[in-house]
Amino acid sequence: QVQLVESGGGLVQPGGSLRLSCAASGFTISTFAMSWYRQAPGKERELVATITSPGGITNYADSVKGRFTISRDNVKNTVYLQMNSLKAEDMAVYYCNAAPVFGGLEFWGQGTQVTVSS
């Protein structure tokens, strides 16, 4: 059974940090490009960061460059999103996405809420 399970969300003050994790099961992420998306209330889902496979090339939305870092551990079958210097506008539900390198069905996690508030 294919699953992506996000964790690590929560409440953080502006300027704080959170580390999101996305644990995959039922497939191996080594042949997938892994991404984090987010969706704030009333807004469309947007791409936050992507890490390719192989190579581990990363790309970020302009709004998070220099503050967020995406990484992957193919042994643990897990992807991470380190979020620093969080702002109120980062508040959203964050989703993990797996897109196969050679095309095919994409997988999504259920999402984890990130709330940035003082």
C-alpha cells in the first residue's frame, strides 16, 4: 500500500523554525522527484520546493529561497523540509508529493498544518 505520511507541523512564532518530514511506504523514493506543496485558506496549492532523483538538485519558490531547505534520505525513504525564519505568510497546510522520474501516477500525503502566530 502506497503511503506518504507528513509530520512535524505545528504552531510556531514568527522567526521560528520547523522541520517537516514525509515518510514514504509501499514504494522507493529513489526513483521519484519529491516535492513539498502548500495551500493556505482561500488560495491555490503552490509548489514550495522540489528535489530531484538522482542528483538531488533542488528548486525553491522565490518566497522561500534562503529560508527553506528540502532534503532526502533514500535509505530512510523520507523527505524533509527545514523551514527557518518563518513568517505569517508561510502558514498553510503542507503536502508531500512524489512524482515518478519516468512518468506515471503521482502520490500525495494527507498534509500537515503549519501555523505561524505570536
